Amino acid sequence: MKPARSVLRSLNCDGRRGLALLGACAVLLLPALTGEAGRALLRYERGALAAGQWWRLLTAHVVHLDIRHALLNSLGLAVLWALFARDYSPRQWVAVGLGAMAAIDAGLWLCDSTLLWYVGSSGALHGVMAAGALAHVRRGQRDGWVLAGLLAVKLAYEHWLGALPFSGLDTVVVSAHLYGAIGGAAVAAFLRPHKAPL
């Protein structure tokens, strides 16, 4: 195998997986081009949801504050992709993502009733991290415990002290990270990861 191809394969970016990553990043970046009007139409907004605008439960997770926010979440997706893409099948990853989003939506609605609006995919990315770490733990890989521990420390820090100082965003809804991690881990608990990384 050529060196460049082996590097791409190790980063889960070869062939169809690489195209899927580019497509997923495009889904996160394109809504940023719609500006404030698009953001207002797509974000989680408590009043609009109460009025029956249910699409916001899904679209809130792909629309961002601005292009910088979208780029940060796309970079986070690429890192998680490199770590975990081969741990579950594409269908299982869709289930993890939808489970994380559903947990965020339910958590924001039921537990954060004063939150009027929310945007971003960082909560769902925390669900991906939790599911990926769980797959590694189940296979007996030490890095799974390290990653799960880092995620737990980050969530605890955010719970008691707020957003990480280097997040660069003033309006981080840290509870969405917790809800997303719980949702992703809950779905992954019912999934069978690949026995070994492909």
C-alpha cells in the first residue's frame, strides 16, 4: 500500500469514507452562508417549537452562530472521524447521531426551560465521542478509557465552571454537551461495535 494511502486509511479518510466526511462537513458549513435569516429559521427556538415548527429539532444541530463556529465544529468532526469512523457501521453512526440530537432536544426542552434558542453540532459531537470511546473500551483498548476519562473531566469542568476558556465562543450551551454525550452513550450501549478497527 502506498504511504499516502495508508495514512489516509489510518485517518478513516480513504475512498468513500473520505467523501462522506467531506459531505458531512459541507452539511455543517453550508447553512452558515445563509446568514442571520437562515439561522433564525433553522435554530432550536423554544417558542417556534411550541408553535409546531418541529424541523428545528434536527436543523438546530447543523446551523451555527457564524462560519468560525461551523469551522470549529467541522474540525471537531474530522478529529472524531479519524479516531472512530470504523468502529461502527454507517447506519449505527446515524443512530448514534440521532440519539445524541434527540437527547439534546429533550434535555433542553425539559431541563433548560429558560433557554430560548440553541445552535451548533458540538453536543452531537460529544455523543459521537462517548460512543467511540465506549467502542474502544469494549474492545479492551486502553485509549478508550483515556478518551472516556477526558470526556468525563471536560463535562465535569463545564458543569461546575462553564465553557472551557479556549472555546472562543461567548454563548456555549454546555448542558447540550452533557445531553449529547448521554444520548450517544445510551445508543452505543445497544450497538455492537466492530470487533477490531477495520
